[in-house]
Amino acid sequence: MSSKPRILVTRRWPAAVEQVLAERFDVTLNEGDVPMTAEGLADALRTYDAVLPTVSDRLPAELFAGGLRAKILGNYGVGYNHIDVAAARAAKIVVTNTPGVLTDCTADIAMTLLLAVARRAGEGERQVRAGEWTGWRPTHMIGSKVTGKTLGIIGFGRIGKVMAKRCHFGFDMDVVFYNRSRIDPAEASRYGARQLDTVEDVLRASDFVSLHCPGGGENRHLINAERLALMKPGAYLINTARGDVIDEAALVAALESGVIRGAGLDVFEAEPNVPERLRRLENVVLLPHLGSATEETRVAMGMKVVVNVTAFFEGREPPDRVA
């Protein structure tokens, strides 16, 4: 019998990280790299000392009921609204995340979506691949200029700040933002941004709105039909935060009816399921949750989990503990 803590990794991680985990712990990998069932996750909590989940793993309250062996969830990702943190805490299970290391890459994807939807890049590529492009003409696939427009940011944390920096200093955009807590104006000005009092103020003022707030809780359906109606008819909505921040049905209706001009989405309410009505729309760019998908970032995220879990089993406080 191994004296090392038994750990389950719920999905395949970069090989370099899996190797380090195998050296330090008694590790079981999900060799097939398929999403685990609720029954499988419940069993893992009963039979392993640690479970290392990802955003594709749902851990609701009922999974934390009685007879659990697990003492820590080393979440692979900064967001953890897929975990019932209160239930984990009540079961005396520590929860950690991986902040800081995915900031730049997630902001890069937000910028990618903003440019792609504004300049109709997705539509254009589909037209070329289908052999339907008939050549250059003055009225072909007219999009929206980005430079000099107003960007509104909801959630001015690490990623929101970096997004503001890219847009203001790279594209001369006027940046306004909403954040639950007040940000020192001097700090905001470092990123070329200024704070407004409400979400509604930001929506009314912006040509592009980019979401960078946590999911779940009070932020579920933060962007609903009423708030979409406040946006400019020519505005675009970008989401690299969490899918449930947007009422997806309301967004589809707004895109179909022209309430807003377009959207760029990297996350969805019921991933990996994306509504057919949304997939049919040409005025939306859809990505398969690629925000942190670079080799450098995915390895760094995994190593953050290694550090947290190692600290826990050595009797030290995990540096990225959230519960």
C-alpha cells in the first residue's frame, strides 16, 4: 500500500503536470479524458484523499453528503462556481483555485472575440471555406470599426484590467467599467479606464461590452433581456467569464431581433451544449472555452494545483484557498 495521498485527476492535464503529480502522489488519471458522471465524482469523494476537478465537473451539494474521504478539491481553473463551495466547507473539504496565471491569455481571447465579431471574421472565413466568395467589392461584409470606440467592462479584476489596457493603449478606446467595489481612480487610470456607478450606466455608454465577473450566485443572468435592451443597437457583447452570467435565451432573442448587433462567446450556460438557435446565427462568434488554452497557461494552472495540494498534505496553508 502506498503511503502517498491518493489523488484523482478528473480530466487529462498537460503531461508535464501529470508527471509531477505522479512523482508526489498516488495518482489516478482519467485515461479516456471523458467527463465524469455525478456518480463517479461522488465515488471519488468517498475513495480518494484529493479530487482535482475542472470546470467540466459539476459538484453540487448532494455530492458532499456523508462518509467522504476527500479533504481537498484542487480546482484546475480560477472560476469555481461549478462547485458548491458552502457544501464543501460544511463537509470540511478545502477548495483551491488557480488565479493569476491565466489573466493574459483570457484577455487575449476576449480581444480576439471583440475583433472577430466587429469585423465579421467568422462569417468571412465560412464564406471563403464554402467557396462562396465572389471577390472584393465596396459593400461586401461591412463590419464595425474598433479603434476609438467605447469599451464597457463588467468586473474590473485582473482580467478586466488587462483587457482595458489592451483596448485603451492598443486601440485608443475609451474604457468605462462597473465593479462591485470602488477602484481608486488613480489605479483605474493606469489602464485608461474610469468607473461608472451601475451596470446599466456601462451598458448605455458602450459600443462593446466585455464581461469579466465571476459566475454563479447573484451574477447568474446578470445580463438579461432588460439589460440587453439598454445597450446600443450597434453594440456587441463579449463573454469570456462564465456562461451563466448571460441569460442565453434572452441573448439569442436580442441577436435575432437586432436589439444588439452581435456577440462573441467563449463560454455557455450548459457547456458543451450550445443552443441550435445560437449556432445558426451569423452575427455571433462562438469558441469552445479557449480562454486559457495556451501551453504556457495550462501548464502554469496545473502547477498551481500541485503547489496547493502539496502544501495541504504537508500541513501548510494552500496559497490559493477559496474555502
